[in-house]
Amino acid sequence: MVFNIEITLKRSRAKEIYIYLNQYLISHYTVSENSIFDFVTSRTDELEQVNFIEEYDSLEETKTSKFYEYFTLAENIAYDLISCD
């Protein structure tokens, strides 16, 4: 089962950032300036336009990120979706 979960964070007067969890064969966690879905849906031509800020291969690695709580939230959403199956 494949899950792609994206959480958009926007603070007042600040730029949006995107927290993204891709669970396919392994989990992949990213923080970026633009939505990964813009690339996936061809609204952006190059993956580099997503502007990754942080990338991790495990939830354990994200513990050093200031966005850790959002990665955990994305994980919980994924587990909830899996348990609905």
C-alpha cells in the first residue's frame, strides 16, 4: 500500500512550507518550499523546483528536525489510513 501525505504549514506573513511523507517500499520524509504534488502532477517540470529544505529516510532521523511533530502527525495519519483498510 502506498501513501503520500502532505501537510502545508503557513505562519502569518511567512512563506508556506510543506511536510511530506511518502510511504512506498520505505518511508521518506521531506520539508520543502514547494509542494511535491506540483511535480507529481506536472505543474512543475523539474524536481529541483520543489526546493527541498530537509530530507530523511526514517522517522528516527527526523527527531533532530524542528518539524519532528509534523512528521509524527503524518505518520499517525498514515497508520490511521492503513487501519481503515
